[in-house]
Amino acid sequence: MRDPLVRHAPTSGTSTTQTTRVSGSGATGSVPSTQISSAGPPSGLANTPRADNDQNIVSSMASRSDYVVEITSPFKYFEVCVSTGNHAIDHHEVDISRISSDNELFEMIWDKYNISRGIGLRRLFLRPSDVNFVMFSVSQRNQYGAGIHKKPDEFPPQEELDEKRYHYLCPRIRMPVNVFLHYLHRARWNIWGEHMENIWLQRLPKKLDRDLIAEAQQAKGNAPANEDLAFGWGVHIIEGPNHAVLGLLLAIGVAVAFVVSGMIVGFAKTQEQGFGVGNFLLAILASTMTAVYFQLQD
């Protein structure tokens, strides 16, 4: 039963209820009061609060984006020296700041090594045969290459680690030569999914913050005796004869000598002449291969 003194508005939207109360003196007065019903806003204003909320969220996200701080990892370099013949050694600095696996590291090392090989016979007759961990120097003025001062197991001293110029995981563990050459060989073929861990990436010595030449030029005034040289630590890839290729060429040479001697025997009808020519060709082949082998050793 509805109170006759209460005037009810429709239940949809915002309802206004005016209640008439009787005072103690018998006089009648009306006090308006506003109540929000649970039925929701009118249909014309149904989407207004949501639109306002979306705008508030967008503006909040925009304001928060002003406080985003980009975190970058420090620069890291891996020093690589490669023998290029005539006692010359190329020096490369591999930027490894953004890599996280041994596979990526050795792909970049292979790229630098491949650049140093050139396009001559060295690419065919030579292959990596040994690796030394070295202390080396490079000239700041003339980039003649690198000079090796200490080998084969040199790592940055503790002072370099304390000064944050170099880093490697302690205790110091030297990467075995056969493992290094295996990783380098597999990186040549770019086989996806191999060596995705970072076991040796953590343990190899890495230059921090600045490349070797830039740091040496900045500290030039502090070391006048060595102002023309910059010293660093890294690996020296040593090349040796590719015995598989040399053996194949020797086999081809012997086969050619045999064919030539057989043809001479067939045409001249004398075995002495045929085998004599064959022996002469084999002697030329042997002396040539010996000269090539010793040339590749330099």
C-alpha cells in the first residue's frame, strides 16, 4: 500500500521523490529529496560514463608513458685476431652487446674470420688449426694489424676486472681449443638450434663499455709511454694447411700422371718412355706441393 503523502516518479532513470511530512504544529511542508534508483541511467545517457572512462584510461596511459625508462645493456666487445700471412695479423672487435648464446657469438666470429681470409688461395688451402688466448697491441695511428705480446693462455688481470674494463665469469676457465674450433666450424654452416646455451659466452673475456681504440685515445694523456699503442686481451685464430684439400690435389695429380704415362705407352709402344714421363710428372707434383705447403705455413 502506497503512502498517500508520497508522490512517486517513474522507476526508470533518475527518480525524484518528494515527501510531505506533518510538523508538530499541524502545518504541512514539503522537503524535496533526490534518490538514485538502481535501474541505471536513462537510455540517452547510457554510453556517456563509459566514454568518459575510456578517455580517462587513454589519458592515464599517455601520462604514464612519459615515465617509461629504457634500460640498455652496456656495450661488450670480443677481441679477435686472425693471421693473414706474411706474419701479419688482422684485428677485429666483435660487438656482442645484444647476443645471448654461444651460437650467435661464433657466427659473428666466423664472419670476421671469413673477411680476413680474402679471396685468394688461402681460402682454399688454409683452415683454422689452433687458437691462443693472447695479450695483444694495436696501433692507434696506423692500422697495420695486431702484435702478439703474450700467449697462449692470457686473460685480463684482476685489475682490469675491478676497473670494469673487462669481464669474464670467475673462476677463469680456458675454452679448450677443440671446442672453440668445433663451434667455429659449425657456425660456418649456420645450423639453427645448435649451441643455444651461453656457457662460453660468459667465460670468454669481453671488453666493456668502449671499444679498444676509443678507450686508448681517451686515456692517451695518462700513459705517454704507450700513447701510440692500445693493449687488449682476446683470441688469436691461427690457420694451418687444409690437409684434406692438399691430399685431394695430390691424388688428382697422381691420377693425371698415370693417365699421361699410359697414353705415352700406348702411342710410343715403349713402357720405358711412358713410365719415365710419369715419374717426371710425379717429381714435379711432389716438389710443387712441398713448396705450397711451406708457403702456407708462413
